[in-house]
Amino acid sequence: MNLSPRGLAACLLLFLPPAVLASNVTLEAPASVRALLAPYVAKEDFAGDPTQIERHLQKSLPQILATEGYFSPVLNLVERDDALVLVVDPGPRTQVVAVKVDIKGGIDEERRRALVDGWTLPVGQPFRQADWSAAKQDLLAQLLGDRYPAARLVDSRADIDAETHSARLGVEYDAGSPYRFDAIEIEGLKRYSPELVARYNDAVRPGEFYSEDKLAQLQRTLQSTPYFSSVRVDINREGEPGADGSVSAPVRLRVREAAPYRMGFGIGASSNTGARVETNFRAADLFHRAWLFNGAARLEEKKQSVFADVFLPPDLRRNRHSFGTLFENTDIAGLRTERFLIGAQRAFRRGSVDTRLSLTWQTEKQMAGDIPSYTAQALVANGLWTWRRVDSVIDPRRGFVVQAQIGGGAKAALSDQDFLRLQGRVTYYRPLGDRNTLILRTDLGRTLAPSRVGIPQDYLFRTGGTGSVRGYDYQQLGVQEGTAVVGGRNLFVASAEVDRWLNESWGIAAFVDAGNAADTAAELRPLAVGFGTGVRWRSPAGPIAIDLGYGERDHHVRLHFFLAIPF
């Protein structure tokens, strides 16, 4: 490399393409080199002594280029038309020509071969310092995360031949002995028993091979319960290999119990039910049995409710049982209801399907305009199944969610009407490029019954508003009865939406919804169509939507949103 002090000073002044960076000096270089060096050049002060600048650049510039695999750059400062031009040729990029990965320790040959074959900087790839470091750490992380928590990187070397532009890589690991989980040692329990932890532990089993993911799963599960404010999980790595060559490692679980009582307040607003204020009370150790009591009073413009629920810890098969009661008044689309219910529920997960089985008795007084009021009651057995295959539960971009629900009552069992209610919903997510997401949704429902009279509104169908057919008021679509809209025995809703994210937090959307609820399938047509646009915000709890929808049936524009603030 042959460059004068003046040329070296100009070198770092000229990495913003292809603008003139000094009064008479410009840069000629590949874009990749300009992008690489510009951040370093931008912070330099070139008003100093050229000799100091030369000494600095002779040390830093080759190092910067070497991180991207350029080990033989050529810099020339030439004069063209009374102007200085710095020409940077980074030279050929160094390629990986040989890799040797050696893993010692008590690791089986199949696992060893899988790790070697999965090496992420193979022969034929360009050599970059970041890729080299990432490849070493990736293999070590795989060892540490599954069976070998004492694994370590013993040695690594990258032999660079600048003349042949080749790199020969070698790494050596010591996997150590495989580890198995031993008994769980719990610290910090005062109010609750170890049995409570065991009921939530579906990940860490004594005798199974160590897995970092299983420890993390146990920690997340316990942290999500109302019983603990902090949870830390690790293993005791001290120990000698047993007869099978593995080390039995006790699991150390350190917990801090949360306050057993909590009261909260909140305000919010929804285009469906209006402004809201609420207060709630939670007790995490009801009757000193770790039963969770959750009660709240909620006042909304169109709905007022008071409820109390009790949730029991999981049983030995991971089933969750609960029971509760609800008082509720509503005034929606001209229909006023007064409802009281009591019920019990069993919830569990098998594979990728969540199941909720419930038995509920309710009585409901319905008042629709000038039509005489009447009371309907029903004892309903209901099942709800949810199958999720999405990339993110909170903010999905790919996959689908399928829900199926069946429930019914009989006159012979404390119901005013014989009926069977069926409902299904499918939501499909598909990315369209890096920023766009297509969301398709369909909702079908039917209540099989001689008549809708005597059936509580929960087991009939109305639609419209946020989450259904936008462009119409909440539950505006249904059976017209006097001046009120009441539930019908049939439902159909379809929706198509495209979300475009402008950055990590904000996005816009366009949508078309169509649907209706009616007493017969024939009366569903014509469907009510709504379309519009909206804004999306990725909050910590998931995306929040604010939509402006146009209802084609009544030619009205409506705002749809949901906002809530807890205290």
C-alpha cells in the first residue's frame, strides 16, 4: 500500500457516495466499502496533523476492511481534471476453504455429527468476522441448551492467506458430561406448598436430560401465575458422572411470593359498548387453598356487570377448574336484557388444542321496545375447542386459528326451549412481503330449535361492530322485532383485511367485511357489506386497531376502536 499523508487524510474524508467530501476530493469505491467505512469516517476530525492522521488510518482502515473479509485493499489517490480522486479497491473477498470442528466429551456420535453438519460458516462462504463469531457461539449455545450445560469452547483459529484470499477455520469444544434433571429444590415458599409448584410443572421431570428450554418453560409458567412476583430457575452443576456417564443435577427454584390481595381500577372505551370504568379485586389464596378469587364491577354505557369467579390450581392431569356467577344489564340495538347466571368450567390443553367444557344455568329478562317483556332460562352444556397454528399468539403474521363450539339445552333439564347451538370461526394469516399481512376471517353459526322464543340471547346471533362487520353499530344486524334488534338462529360473517406496517410500532389497514344474522338461512341475504381503513399500533399487549368503516346498507360512516387503561 502506497499513499501519501495528504492522500490518507483524503481517504477518510471521502466515504459518503458519491458526493464531494472536500473542496477538491471525491471517492471511487464499491458501495459495500463506502457503507462499511462511512460510520467510522463520519466521527473523525481531519483538521489535525497529517502525520497523525496517516498513523491512525494505517492502523484502523485495514482492520475495518478485514472484518468483512478484505485483507488486501489497494488505495490510490489520483488527480483528474484538477480534482483529487481517491480510488479504493478492497480486493477479492476471502472465502472459507476448509473447516474442522472437533467436539470432545461425553457426546454421542449422532449428536456430534448433527452439530458438525449444522456449522453455520461452511466451506464456500465469504469470511466475515461477525459470521465467524456467530458460528462459534451458535454451536456452543446448542450444546449448552440441550444436555451439556458445562460445555465450553476450548480453542478457535482462523488462518487467513491474503495471497490466495482463503481462510481455514478450526474450532475445538469440550462438551463435558450430559446432565439429567434431579429433584427440584425450592426456596422462598412461605404461604404455598411445594405441591402447588408441582401442579404447574409440566416441563422438568427428574431423570430426563437437561434442557435449557424446559427450565425456561417452567419459569415462564410459574411467573404467569398470580402466586409469585419473581421466579429464578437453574441447576446445580456440581456432581460426578454416574454409571451411565451422566450427571444428576438438582434443579434450584427460587421464588418470591406475590401479595395475596390486589385491587385495581381502570377506565376505557370501546365503539361497541361505549366508555367504561371498572374496579376489580383479586385474592390468590382463598380459604388458604391457593384458590384464585377474581371479582369485578364494570360500568359501560351499554352494559353494566358484576361478576365473581374462583379458579382452582391445575389437577394432576393439568386440568383447570373454575366456577362463578354474573349479574349483567345491557341496552344494545334497542334490546334491553337483565341476566343472571352461575356456572362451572373445566379447561385443559391436549397437544395444540385448547378445550373448555362448561355447564351454565342462566335466566334472562328481555325487553324489546313496546313488545311485552318475557323471561328465558336455560341450563346449557357447552364445549369450545381452539386450534392455533400461528407464529405469534399476540401478533400473528402467519398461520391460522380454528374455533369450534357446540352447546345446547332441553326442556327436560331446566330450559324453556330445546335447542342446539353450533358455531365455528376460522382466521387465516399470511404475510405479503416483509411489511404486509393478509387476514381472512369467516364466522358461521346456527341454532337448531323449533323457535327462538325462550332461548337466551347468548345462544342466538347478532353481529356488527368491532370484530365482526365493521361499518355498522355493535350487534345492529339481526332480527328486527319492533324497534329492537334481537338474536336470530343463523349467522354468517366473512372478512378480508390487509395490514401494512410502516415501522415497528405503527401500521395502516384496509378491510372489507360482509355478514348478517337472521332467523332463517334464506333471510341472511342480502349480506350487509362494510369497508374502510384504519390505523394499527403494536402495544405491549398486542395490536390496537382504530378503524373507520362505511356501512353500504345504511350509508353511514362509523368509528370502531377499543382502548383500556388499568390502574
